[in-house]
Amino acid sequence: MTAIPTTMRGPSAAVSGVSEEHSGLVAGVSTTAIQIGGAIGLAVLATVAATTTRNQAAGTATTDALSAGYTRAFQVGAVIIALAVPIALALLRLRPTTDKPQAESDRGNGIPLLGDS
């Protein structure tokens, strides 16, 4: 249930508004939460697929049973996402950014950029 764009954007969104000294910790916790959430989601969907496949009527072809299991897992995943999106939007705190763009020479650790004098 976790996609690559989510894992790439998650830490940067979580770190916004956090002081520099805590940004590493926040990014690590955010990445860990995303990875564990994806693993738990995959485990739930795999369990749904396996249970549905195993509980098909006797005499059902293996391919039909597997197809039914995966179909049920996709349906459960779709329901979870359909419920998660409105909850996430309701709980999402939108706040205006107060960050001012940094000048080119202000970036980095005091090391001037090429072309700076």
C-alpha cells in the first residue's frame, strides 16, 4: 500500500517546519513509519488473498481460486484507500509557510558557491 513517490515525499513533508537539529530524527521516524505501515498493509492484503484462496469451494481450479483471492485483496485495498483519503484530508493541517527563500550565498555551510565573491 506504499508507493515509491510516497516514501520519497514523506520525509521531506514531515521535516518541513522542524528545526535543523531535529530534522534527521523526524525524517528517520517518518521513513520508519512509512515502511512499517507498508509492511503491515502488505501482510494484511496477503492474508486476505491467502484466506480467500484457501476457502474456495472444493473442486475449484487453482487458477480460479488464486484469482478470487487476489481480487478480494484488491477490493479490500481499495476500500482501505477509499476510507484513508477522506480521513487524511480531514486530519491534514494546512498551514501557510513562513519560510523565506534563501539567497544563493546563504545556502550551505558558509562555503561560498562558485561565482560568489
